[in-house]
Amino acid sequence: MTKVLVCPVCKSTDVELDAGGVSGKYYCKKCGYVGSFVLEMTEGEFEEMLKMEKESMEHDENK
């Protein structure tokens, strides 16, 4: 079970430790987010989250 780090802003998995981990913050290469909070989940949980968000967006468009 592989864990992935997910940006809380744009939901990208292109996240790494900022400043080599010295600052204790994370950096998102996609949107530029820098902060100490990221989502940590399994790949399955990540795929489920994306699926639920897509369904939610489709539901909102049909209103």
C-alpha cells in the first residue's frame, strides 16, 4: 500500500518537502502551495477522492 502526498489546494500529487525538509513545510509544484498541511492517503483513497469530486461536480452541473 503506497502512500501519496496530496496538495490541499489543487489535489495534485506533485508535492515535495520544501527546503529539503528543514522548514517542515511542503511545496506543490503544480499550484505553488507552501504549507505544513498536506493530505496523506493511499493511492486507492486518492482515486476514490477524485471520483467523488468528479461525481459531485457533475451533480452540481445538473441542478
